[in-house]
Amino acid sequence: MLFLILIAGSASIADETNSAVYGRGNDAYTTSGGIAQEKNVIFMTWPSGAGKGERWLVSIDVAKPEQPALLGKLPLDGFPQDLAITGTHAFVVNGIELLVIDISNPASPALIKRLPMADATIRGPQGIDIKDAMAYLACRRGGVKAVDISNPREPKIVASCGIPGFARDVTVIQDFLYVANDTKGIHILGIETSGRFKDFGRFAVPRGCIGHIRATGETAYLSGGDTLVTTVSIKEASKPIFLGSTDDRNILSPLYGSYSHDLSLMETFDKATGAKRVYACVVDGESGLIVTDVSSPDMPVFTGELMEGVKVGSPYVLTGICLRGTTAYVIDDMYGMRVIDISTPIKPVLIGEGVCLTHSKQK
């Protein structure tokens, strides 16, 4: 069976600013960062919070997870919120453009191309996924766009599809594109060989709006709104079926538990039996990292959490996550990067925080 997990966020609307001022004030869609790994290097956008005038694409050496080391950083404008990597290039969406960055030398990333995606941020890109030589962008009120990136120095918009609602994120599963469509639920598009789309309509998701989409194999999983995790079967790709959800989000997220900033999926195998377990790892801003066992998709179960910052009175503000095995690399919007061991899901442990990025030091 194939399932879908999504992450939800607020549905308020951004100001129709242009690229000259976008990124210099407050914006409703800046709370989540983009993070991805290429070999032993993590690339992440930082910071993501509103009201911070300078932002970067940061490269970090994680060959020794307990001792992450800053390699380089590239100043970015706008609000870089999501990124995807293929080969020696990173593709970053900053709310109004697609930025192509050469990362062949991780210590010296270089911006090589800007591709304007919209005339205003209300129709600009917020989420991205890549399959083969095509990048798919969720463009808020601008729907979804497909960009040919076979030549990274000359990306070309080859298709677009307007959809009702507010496209926040996308994920490609085989020949289908699933759009996190805020309060409208999931919008399903078939990907045709020409790169164009076939519209299969939308599927309303109970209890909350959708901000991000993740999947693994025949399974995907979701989070946000009044729940921590919700599961939707898409075994029949164009006809999702609601399976189940947690109903204890406010208990598990004691601070600002109404928005999930990012989610990553972790698979483990029992050495004795070979049985597979799947966990949804959610970074929830000031509420830290929350782990849910989603091995039985119709019965997601809260498993463990890491909220050390809450305990010591200096909250983490976790806004992005990527996983390598059972090691989580997370963006802390107040600090930089933290590294968390989730090999024991009931008790995640902080193991590294050697990269401290502060505004006063990043000149």
C-alpha cells in the first residue's frame, strides 16, 4: 500500500511584495528552512525567521556527526525556504525565484542562475521536489510549475497548472505529483511524458491544513493542524483514502504546537526478526523534535521527543530536518545546526552542535 504524510501550517496570505523588498520585512511563509545532504555535507538555508535581514545557504561537513564543521556560506536574498540537490547543483526557492547554485566545491557555493517564477510572492515558489531532470515547484496561488533543469545553467519553465487553493509543497511519487494545498487538502496531478500535467482533482484531509508532503516506497505520512501525524493511503494513486491520525497534538507540543515546520521519515530493522519499523520525525519549532511510530499507518503512535531547550529555559526553534540513517540533522533558527541521535526513538539524544551561526558573527 502507498500512503501519504503531510505537514500543515498557517493559511494566512503574504503581502504582494516584489523582489526588491521581499526578504527585508516580515512574511507569513518564512518559518521553515530547507535542508538536504550530499555525501558528508549538509546544505541548509539559514535563518528562516521573519525580521532577519541576511540569509545564507550554508554548507557543513558532517563526516564526524558529533563535530559538525562549517565549510562555507553563500548570501541569499528573499526568503529561502526549501531546497533540493541533484548532482553538483542545489536548487533553492526563495519565494519569488528559483536559484541554481553550483555546489561542486562545498566550501565555496556559487550562485549561477536566477529564474523568475512569479510577478509577486503570493504566486511565488515555496516548495520543490526533483525527479530526473525536472524540478516541480509549489507556487502558492500560482499553482504548480515544472522546470526543465537538464541544463542547470539554463533552466526553463515547461509547464504550469493552476489549482484552487494555496500550493505549499510538492512530492513526486512515480508518475504522480502530490501537492500540499493548505486548507484544500491534497491536489493530485498526473505527470505526462511531455512534462505537462493531468488534473485528478483534490482530496480533503480531515483536521487541519497541509504544508509539506513526504513519502517512502509505498508509504508516505503527514502532520499539522490539530494532529501530530495523519496517514492517507494512495495505493490507488489518483484516489487517496484517509486512514488515521493522532489526536493529541496539543499535549505533545506544549508551546506553539499548531505548526509543523518539517518532517523526515526514518526506517529501522530489527536485527533478530528483520521486521521494519517506520518513524515520522517532526521538527515543531519551539516544541523541538517529536517522533511518532507510523509502522501501522492507520494507528500512528507518539514515541518520543527532544525538548532540551524547553527544559533549560532556552527553547530550540527547529525549522528543518534531514536524516541519514538514525542521525537527524536539524536547523535551529536561533543557533544554526544541531545533530540528534534517534537510534532509540523513545529517547532522542543531542550528540552534536558544533556549528554556531549567529547574526553578529556572520559578516
